[in-house]
Amino acid sequence: MASRRAFLLSGVGAFVTAAASRGNETTSTTAGPNTSEATPQPPTASNRYLVGDISYGTLAQALAALRDGQTLDIAPGLHSGQSGYSRASNITIQASEEAVFDSVYGGKATFVLGGENVTLQNLAGVGITNESRNGGLIRFEGRHLTATGIRIDRCETGVLTRDASDSIVKLNDVRGKENGTPGDGQSHAIYVGACAELHVANAYLADTSIGHLIKSRAAKNVITRCRLIEGSASRAIDICNGGVLEISNTYLKQTQATDNPEVIGYGAECTKDATGARLPTYPVNTVNIAPDVYCIDERVPNGTFFRAFITPTTYNNRGTYIGR
């Protein structure tokens, strides 16, 4: 441990203890979230999909019947072959305990949703693929999404949202490992399009294949209480259009398996001017990485904790980077 170096040390906390014992961790996907629950069983046919007191035989039927302001209750367990589309607004789609899915609707995702103010809870996607190589659990084509208790394992892009300039996306308690299309580099565990705000809390993500764990084009990005283990992922966090970035109470780990030395990227896809310099996408570009952010870098040679492709007007990095 004496050969390790610490940069930007400004505080101590629980993650320092975790860093001191990291030699016991592996760099394989076993270092990721423990999502090895017992194999879920199919629910009984009579209560699979309920809207009010009406039961539907398939997810597609239930989502098609869902109207503004209604709630779809899904029975816990395995729902193999089920998927669907809804354009209703002010809806909730929920399960009392985890409901697991493996299929896509319209060549996109299990849940293709086009309404406003959509809430999702206790849903999981496992092994979801499509012909476009970005299959996943959630394809959100509306405005304002709140999702809690989401698991995405071995999907291509687990959560994907479209561009919607005034939309706010809130993701809480998202777990997943081994997402991304092998060799693709274009698929990510979470990929949020250009929107007003992205909030990610209590996420535990690991080992996306070449893609990023979290990729966002939002104007404002708030990431807190997360554990992000790169494994073979390109970056843990990619804020590709710049904007506001706030990270707190988060642990990041880069391993030798990654092909990209940058743990956090900022502004990498902003438009270039005639000289090749990148231009800010948004009028406000600030970065604040709190003292309770810790990054463990096991890569040899060491990588880069934070790389900016545009210059933020305010850059306040008080996080801790520990490399070999």
C-alpha cells in the first residue's frame, strides 16, 4: 500500500477504509452489484397485470389500455416474452416486488413509454437485446421520468431516454452489471438524451462492455450516493455535452480491464469550431466534485480521474484519487 499515491486529499470517510482494503476486491464482474437472486417464477395468470380492478393477460394489452392518471400493478416474478407501449401521462407502473423482463416491443425495449410524468418501480431487465444493438428495459420517449428500484443485467442499453429539452429524469436505486453490446462502444448501462436535468442516486453499476456506466447529454447532472465499478467499461461517467455536473458521496473504481484511461469525461462530444476547439453546448458549464467522492485507480499506468474537453467556468474538484 505504500506505493499508492493520493491526490486531492481533502477529507476522510468510509471510502478511505474501503480503499485501504481494496486488495481484497477483484477486477472481474464479481466486484459489481450482487444481483444473483434466485430464479424468479412466473406469476399466476389471474393477477399479472392490473389496471384498477381490470386484469389483462399480457403486458402489451395492459399498457395499451392504460389511461392518463392510472396505475398499472404488475405481479412479481418472471414475465418472459412480455413487452409493450404506452403514451399515457401521469401514470405509475409498479410491482410490489421485483418483476423481471427479457423482451422488447417494436424492436426497442420492454417498456416503450411516450407520455409525461411517468413513474416506474421495482422492474428488472435481464439479457435484453434488439436488432439495433441498444435493447433494454426502458425506452423513454416522453418528458419527466422517475424510476426507482430498477435492475439491468446483461442488457445492451438498460435505460435510454430521448432528447427533450425541458424534461427531468430521476433514477434512484438502479443496479446492474455486464450491460453494453460487446465490442460496440455505442451502448451504455444508462444513456440519457439532451434534457434539462438528470438525477442519479444510489446506483450500483459495473462492467459495461466498452460503453459507459452513465452517459448523459443533460444540461444539469447530479450524481450522489453511487458506486460505479468500471470493469471493462470505457468511462464510469460521461457528461458528453458538458453543462452542470455535481458529484457527491460516490465511489468510483477503474480497473485494468478498461480500454479508456479516463474515469470521468466532460464535454467530449461538444461541437468543434474551425480550429478544432470544442464549443460549449450549454450556457452554464460548472463542475463540483465533493470531498466525499473517492476514485480508486488500479490501471497501470494510472489513468485520469477527470478530463475536460471544454473549459468549465467553475471547476471545483475536491475528490480523492488514489492510484498505484
